[in-house]
Amino acid sequence: MIALLFTPPIIVQAAQADPAVELCKPVLARKAGGEIATIDVNSVHSDRRGRTIEGQLTAFSRMGPAPAGTARTNHLIRFDFSYRCTIRGGRVHEARLNPLKP
């Protein structure tokens, strides 16, 4: 119990709270063709040219609208991707998605 009082607090910042991830999310969602359900950051690299984040994401895509006069069930299709996103000057410079094979 005493050891807990004298240990320094560990501050952990979630990767999802990173501003670079927030900038990349809309671009990656548009490229994935759906909503991003989960996003994981595996690596972050910063240099003079910008900041690059890499990881995996899961996106859900809905089926298109039903033709007139018919009904369609509302299915979600799950897609898993690896991604790489580069931020330069506060803007997304490059975003790549690669589908993961099941």
C-alpha cells in the first residue's frame, strides 16, 4: 500500500486522441466507403516532412438504397484494412488503405 503512494503516476495518452488520427479519420472513412468502427495505431513517425501514422481499422458499410417498389434488409458489411496516413502542415497529405485478407 505504501509503495502505491510513492510511485509516480503513469500518464497514458490514448492513440485515438491524437490530433493526427482525428485529421485522418474522415479521409480514411471516405476511402473505405463507410463508417470507421475501430481504429488502432501501430506506429507514429515524425520527421521534418510531417507526421505519419500507421495501423489497422475496421469499417462498416451499408448496402445501397433499395430499388423503387422493393424492400431491402439493412445489412452491414465489415471491412478490415491496414492504413498509412501522412499529415503535413495540419492537413492530410496522403492516405492509403490496404484490405486485410481473412
